[in-house]
Amino acid sequence: MTEIVFQVEEDPDGGYTARALGQSVFTEADTVEELREKIREAVTCHFENPDQRPKVIRLHFIRDEVIAP
């Protein structure tokens, strides 16, 4: 595996959640900076063998925005 993609969303209660697409990896954090660190840790824990770890971690931010007409 060369790349893993995380879908990142703002949590309604505050902070952020991140879920890997195609893998059972999930984490959450209060800030984007903290989330990046937690994602790195989660990937390291999930792929214990360094040879199987993805070389790239991509974050795909999903954001809803409502505007008045």
C-alpha cells in the first residue's frame, strides 16, 4: 500500500473525526494539528509492520456550509 486516505469531518460537539477509507482506522481530536498527530499514531498502530505502512497519508476534509439566500 502506498497511500491511505482519511475522511475528516468537523464533529458537531467540537473537534474533528477522521476515518480511513477502506481500512478500519478511526481517530478524533480537538484541533487539526492534534488530529494529524493522532492519525500518524493510528496508522503506526494499525500497520505494525513498517514494510506494510502506507508511504502517504492523505486527508480529505468534508465541510458543510450553509448560507442565507
